[in-house]
Amino acid sequence: MAQITAEAVKQLRDRTGMQMMKCKAALTEAGGDLDRAVEILRKQNKEAQDKSASRATGEGRIGVFLDPARQVGGIVEVLCETAPVAKNELFIKLANDLARQVASEGATTPEQLLGQKFVGDPKRTVNERVGEVVGLMRENIKPARMARLTGLLGDYVHHDGSVGVLLQVEGQHREDPRQVLRDVCMHIAARSPKAALREHLTPDVIAKEKEIARAQLAADPKSQDKPAQILEKILEGKLKAWYQDNVLHDQLFVKDDTRTVGDLLQASGLKLVKFIRYKVGEQG
């Protein structure tokens, strides 16, 4: 039997991230062959993934990555089974790695993402990178949603990883825009707008809100004797108030309610393009 040295175990651990005892056992099974030991660990990780794949994933984390030089960013929701794993440094690192992967390669589905070569180590697939953490954590871990944006971007992830935001703007900014973009991302995380701009709302959504407002007017005894043109103005006012609650551009900025988010960005020479807001477990 080949003698397994501490240096060989360390090399395997550095290469795979697995625990010392698992690395030693894999090297022993492989007769000291480092490459074979890597394959043994990958097989074990895949078996752990297959075994846990049917278990419910009610916890997780949002990962975000920005590359300002390339003006590209990625956001991803990664799910797991328990809160302690969601808070684990290995899981946090995985979420950030997957966000970087999305920014770099532009995956749009979990299947597409998992099948890609991992940008951090092209010798492995993304699925194998996930499998490493599954092998260590012994939980079902999987990417759920992901998106990629390009251009002038801002980002924010809440301290517990439960909410993340990726924001795209455009314009000729007059100063370093990073702080104002971060502030707007924090606003999005807190206020959860339905759309960036009014024109991003579907006609069905607007029609439904008008229907609700008309029903409220019809049920209000004070409105019964008002002329049609007055009722129309009241209806417009109700719709404007709804926009202010639900459209990012029209919302009052959480740090300064004397101006809207649109006003804040305009003062910096910027205007909204779009945003993506993910909250763990909240689809759509």
C-alpha cells in the first residue's frame, strides 16, 4: 500500500476543498494517485447530490457579482435546506461564484448553468463545483433563478443574503455613481417596486388598478353626485398614488422623502433602465 503523506493530503484538499479525512481516504483508495483521488471525490459528491436532490430547499442566499471594467453583472438565487448552511462561508462563497459565472457566461436556466465549464476552474463543470459544497454540507443545494445585465450597474445584497438587487442605469454621470447606485439598490430591496418605469407595467396591470379605483369611487357615497370630469380627476389621482407606491421611478426615496428615486438619479445625470430584485423563496 502506498504511503499517504501529509503533503499529498494537503495538495488534494487545496485542489478540491474537501475535508482532510476524506482526502486521505480518497488517496488511500487511489493508491496515492492524486488525479484518481480527485475523481473519487467527485464521484462521492455526485452521489451525495443524487441522494439529496429530492429534499425540500426552503433556505438559501442571493449572490451578486459586478465586473465594472466589462460593465457586466450577474445575480443568482441559490437554495439549500437549512438556515445554518445558508449562513456558512462555503455556501456564501458558492453563491458568489455562481453569480460570477452568470455574469461571465450568461446562463438563464439552472440546467444551462450547471452544464457550463466553471470559470474559476475550467477543468470542472459548475455542477461539480456545486457538488463539492453538497459533499461538505450534505444538503440539497441548487441554483434556482439567475439573470445577467450589462451597462452601468449597481448592486446590493442584504447582510443575511435573503434579498439581492442588480440595477441598470444609463447617462453621463457627473461624479462617481457607485454610492447613489448602491443607495437606490438598497431602496429597491426595502420597497420592492413592481417595475422600474410606468411603461414597464403591462396593460392588464394598469387596467386592473383602474378597475379597483373605479370600484372604490362607486362604493363611496361622497362620489355619487360628483360630475364625471371630477370623478375622472379623482381616478387619475388614485392611479398616481398607486404609481408612487409601486413604480421605482415615482417612489419617494427612502433616505429623503422630499424627492423621488427618479429625481435622485436625474440629479446625478442618470436615468433608470431596469432592475432585478430577488428574495429567497419568492418567485416572480
